[in-house]
Amino acid sequence: MRYELMLPHQIREAIAENWPVVLPLGVLEYHGEHMAVGMDTLAVVKMLELFERETDIVILPPFYYGAASYAVAEPEGNGSVQVGGNALAPFGEELFYSLLRIGFRNIHAIIHHQTENFAAGMPTDLAFKTAGRQAIFRFIEKERGEGWWGSETMAGYYAEHAEGGNFFNWVRVHPLMPAAMNGQYPFDHAGIGETSLMLALCPEAVDAGRFADNKSWYTASAADASVELGQQGVTMILEHLRAMLTA
């Protein structure tokens, strides 16, 4: 369900049944002359809309204003919007803290931008990972007071942690495409992989008539994109979402 359309009784049901609450996280960035600047975020939104047909989830309004950087192209006339990680982290903390206050304990942010480096982290995902941890510490300290971890009530912490009872999993950040997809589906920027994914998920975000206007190395393969290839990516991403959000 889209969070902005939910009624209070539906929110309470989602809390009681521990539905995944998912933030589509992304950027607005130049993706060649043939593709919409919102591609990275649109891919997450459209995949979650497909996944929602299978199970109960809460889809938060997407956040498009991540750290796009100007590494691909200068912003003038090209559309990239850059908000640095130092500005993102406080926003993320307040958002996650508010969601914890509401009662959610199964909160996720999913990002596609720059996730070939997800293990090491890049500015947007690092900011929201840090924000999630900060929000959890802040929330638990408010609820239980200082010294909460050292109290006798936490004596079973390590055993519970080993069994999967980890409250630091209340807020998690994931890549849209897992590392397992490497070599199975093209990971690129505005090339055959991303263009095919958009053709399958959001064809209005691609204008094939503009392929010839591209002059950059990273868009050279875009003209070879196809709905069929994109659908292969969709199938793999759905498997990934099932593993992340229904475990």
C-alpha cells in the first residue's frame, strides 16, 4: 500500500503484522539524451509496485534527492541534482526515527544509484545506513533510558542475536540489484542494462529517437536495449526482493 493513502486502521494493521515498510531511495541524474533523469529511483518504485502484487508491503513516498554527484555530467542543462551526504544523514535519521515512533520495526530503504560499490558504500547509501543506526540508538535510549544495553534485561542479547533477534535490523538499506546479479545482467549507467530495465518497467522514460544524440562511452550500448532483456532483470530483482522483504 502507498503510505500516503493509508488510513490509521490500516497503519495499525501493518504494524501488528510487521509488514515491510520500504523507502524507494535515489537521485535525479543525467542518464544520456535518451533516458529520464529519475531512472535510478523509478526503477525502485516500479519494482516495488510489481512486488506489491505478491504480498503486503507499505511503500513510502520516494526520495529522489540523493547525492547524484556531477561525475557523469555537469548539471547545467543536463538536470543532475546533487544533495551531499552530510545533508542527507540528518534527514534520514529524522525519517527513520519517526517511523520507529509510529511503531514500524521492519523498515527498508532500497537504492539503485552507484550500488556497484554497495559493500564499501557511496554517499547516499552510507548516509542512510548511518541514519538508520543513529535512529535506532536514539529510539531505544528514549524508550529504555541510558544504560539499556548493560542492564540485566539484555543478558540474553548475544544468544538472541545469534537466533536472528537483532533490533539493529529494524532499519536496513539494500541495493536494488544484488551482487549475485553480477555477470548475469548488465550493470551500467544509461547503457543496455538500465535502458532495457526502463523499457520493461517504465517505457515512457525512454525515447529511442534520441539514441543517436548520445556521444558518451557509457551510453554506447543503449541502442541495443530490449524489453526482453529488461524483463530478465525484472525477474532477477523480484527474486532478490522476495529474499529481502519476506524473510
